[in-house]
Amino acid sequence: MTLHRIALLSLLILSTGCVSTHPDIGLQQRVQRLEDQEEIRQVLIAYGEYLDARDYASYASLFARNGVWTGGFGSATGPAEIQAMLEKNLGKPQPGFVNKSSFHLMTTMVVQVTGDTATARSRYLFYTATSDDKPGASLAGRYVDEFVRENGKWKIRRRTTHGVIPWRDGNAPPK
């Protein structure tokens, strides 16, 4: 048993008070679900990190073969199309690029796993440098995701982004 599994098992036992709180689900399945949820959360975090670094190839690799991204730039299917969409809309970074002007903060990650598929809801804040060189939130929104386990790894099957502040999809609330 790996150190990671032992730590998750210990956390599970401590948080539930006893092992038999769900008699219909075995300990192994509960630990697997926790590991799956954590792996999906890591994908959600990497999404923001790769986008901020303008590492569009790594970003696109988070999507399944037929993964779909839908948001303010439109829609793209599959890693190659998603990468091309980002390069077209955000531009290719210069070699050695280090982002010193903006970053994403990913929050409120709620993950539900069912076998080899999962859903996730999360929020984001996008910060940019203000005129006095301080971080200022410029966008806030939410993601709705579907995941699939592909070749043993969790991949985004469908991601829809909803700009909330400012409202950026076709269903703007009345003012």
C-alpha cells in the first residue's frame, strides 16, 4: 500500500469515526473514490496553471480525445482543436514566457464520481495587474465539467465556462 493510500485511509477513518459508516461500499471502493476525486481536483488546478503559463499543449492534454470546451471563445473539440483555439485567441507565448501580469484562482471544487465518469462544479477568479501593480479581480465565473477515465487517467470530456462577473454567456440576467 502506497504512502498516499495510507494517508487517505487514515483520513477516511478519522473523518468517519469508524470504517462501517457505509456498509454497502467496501473500504477499497471508498478509498478509490477519494483518490479519484483528488486526481480530478488536480486536473482542475492544472487547468488554471497551464492556462496562466500559456502552456497550451499541456492545457489541451487535460481533455479527452473527443473532449469539448465551450465558453467565451466558442467551442472546440479534441486537444488539437482546443490548443489551436487558445493560440488563435490568446496568441502564442514567446520562448521562456513567465506570466507576471495575471493568474487564475480556482475554488469551490465539488466532484461526484460514478465509476469511470464524474462531474465537477467549480468557480474561478481571474486576476490581472492593476495600474499600481497590485492584483485585481477582473473576471469571475464558474465551470461545469464532465470527466471520463481515459487510459487510466481522468480527462475532461466536456467543460462549459460561464462568465458571471461580467456575465458573458447568452443568458445574461436582467439589469
